[in-house]
Amino acid sequence: MVKGLYTAYTGMVNEQNRMDIQTNNLANANSTGFKEERSVSRSFRDLLGLKIKDYTDAPWTARRLGLINPGVKLAGSYTNFEQGGLESTGNTFDLAINNNLPDKNSADVNDNMGAGGNAFFATSYTSDFTQGEALIKYTRDGTFTLTQDGFLVTSEGNYVLDVNNNPIQVDPTQETTILQDGSISQNGNTITTIQVARFDNPQFLQRYQDNAFIIGDGPAQVVSLTAAEANATVNQGFLEKSNISVVDEMVSIISIQRNYETNSKVMQAEDDTLNIAVTQLGKISG
């Protein structure tokens, strides 16, 4: 019975963690370039529950807890890099990366939502943890603007980088054209090329403040820096929408709520059974 309580408890904790992920997805349904996060749950190994840090025996010794599956846990989460649809804005410095589609016609672009999204803009950032050192984060959010001195920056004010990891600067008084290969030109002259990074093992990228990614300790490494090498195009005057399906997220949330309620009822039933065992079983009548 105690194991039943524990199993129901782990189920409730697991569903709460899943709910946190799903609600974050739903909250970012309208965030430009946002990529869906998905969770993976797994049951504890049958017949083999580990008593963690039990030093009554040799350290790290596996101990059997009985012939019952003692619950479930969140094994982790992963990012769905499927490309979102592209939306025309007409703004000069709104940029969208489109994978495997050379034509930027909006009707065709939105038919390409199933294409993978292993291509990212590179931007600089600093944090308290880096002691002011400029590092690189990667994003599909191309909501860029131009500063008064001509630097291309993100909505957060971070510099957008070229293929040499330098901040992109143009003449703010001149008309700017950004071609699908990422090259930036003014008056017919190519000034620089915007970086479009492609990764080996992009699934190991770490999320950074929801809408961007950084290279962590995993095997994700940059393998190319241009749109052509990333098999992608840079589309001026477009933004990529999130790949969140609001309907799917709502269905998942309802399912999670029902699972949570079911585990809660199981816990209540186990508690009632324990109460009967303690207060009534073995009671002498008369």
C-alpha cells in the first residue's frame, strides 16, 4: 500500500513537470521563431528500484524494492526543430530562415512547414556568468532592427553576427538589400554576409531564455556558417512563426490534467485503505 502511494505520487510529480513544459509552449505560441519543447517520461526499471545513497550497504549497490513497478519519472525533454510557417511583414530588417525552399513566395514558404530547422542566426550576448565576455547564442527569431550607427541588432539589443563572428554594420542612410544567400548589399556593393549556422547534433543545443540556444557541454558543434551550406535561404521581409500547434497543446494539457486527477484519486484510495488497515483490521468486536 505504501508503494501504491509512492507510485501515485511520482505520477503526480511527473504530470506537473509535463504541465510546466506544455504551458510554456502555449505561452510562446506567438513568439517569433520559438521551437516546441517536448517531454519524455519513463517508468522506473521493473523489479529493480534503487535506494539512492543508502550507505548501510556498499555505496552504489542496487537494492530490490519488490516485484512492483514503483512509479514514473520525467526522463528529460527535447526540442522539436520543425520549421514554422513564414509570415510576410515587409520590414527591411525582418529576416526568416527557410530550409530547403529557394523561392521566398509566401504561399510556397508556408507549404514547407515540415522542413527541419537546423539553421540559426548567430548573435552576441553577455551575462553575469561570463563576466562581460561576449559569447554567441543562436536563434530563429529574425526580428532585427538597425541602430543609429548602423549596427544590426536583435530586439534585445544584441549584435547580429556575420560569417566571421563580427557585428554587422551598414550605412543607416542607404537602402539595404539582403539576398537569400545571406549577403548584405548597399548601392550594388556586397558589404558582408549574415551568419547562418548549421550544427552537428543540434538536439544537444541548450535552451537559453526560451527563444535562443547556446552550445553547452554536449556534442553540438557548428559545421557551417553560410545559408548555402545550411541548405537554407534568408528571406528579407519575413518572420518565422513558432511551430506550436495551439490545439495540440490544449489537448495535451487536458490529458495531463486528467492523468493528474487520476493519480490523486489513486492516492486517496490508498490512503483510505491504509486508514482501514490501521483502525479496523484486527479490531476485537464486542
